Amino acid sequence: MKIRTARSDDLDVVKALLSENELPAADVTAGLLADFLVAEDAGGKNIGSVGVERFGHSALLRSLAVARTARNERLGTMLLTHAELLARASDVSDLWLLTTTAAGFFRCSGYADVDRSTAPAEMQASTQFAQLCPASAVCMTKKL
């Protein structure tokens, strides 16, 4: 398995992977993929994704998805680690996320539940925050 920077030609596969995992894909564009990572299996098939959407020194961790065929292999943890390294290299000091299904996974990775209203205003105005993720989603953050 290999984790690499996403390319514009990964867009359709990433969106399909997000849909398979019932995650929002409507605002994922080729431009946004510049801060995405994908995981490939030995045959070159995309089996995972994760993105970092930057807002100054804060960023929204998004689109962490693993193909059903690749689950239970710690791929989600590996993608999260790589995304955190990417964020640190981009001068991001804190990561935020919204989740409806994986709060336990993120808590085990050092993320803490916070009130959604404490996120940076620019992030709160993003499509992901303001429109795509339901109000019932758990908001979490981690200092890097």
C-alpha cells in the first residue's frame, strides 16, 4: 500500500469513495484535492482518502474514508497520521473535524469534543461546516 498526494484525475474515485462511506462529496473539487491524500493498494487502486482544508493556521480535517474492502487494516489511522503531518508542514497549528460516525476513533487519536461555535469563523462559513454536515455532527479539535 502507498499513500500519496491526490491528483486531479483522482477526483471521481475520491468522490465515489466518499459516497460509499456516506460522506459529503458535493464540494470536493479538483482544486480542493491539492491538500488531499489517497491510499493505493498494491494494484494501484484507490482504497482511501483524507483531506485538509486550510483556514490560516487552522484546518478542517475531512473526507477520511476507507474502502470497505480495505477496512480493519489500520488504514484510517495511517491516513490520519499522514494528514496531520501534511497539516504541520503547512503551518497548521490545530485541526478541526465534524463526524457523525467516528467520534470514538478520533478521541482515541487525541481529538477532543468541542462546541461547534468555537471553530474559527472562516471555517464555520465553509460549505462543509455550514451546509453539508448536520448540526448533530460531533465537532472535535486537536492541537498539533
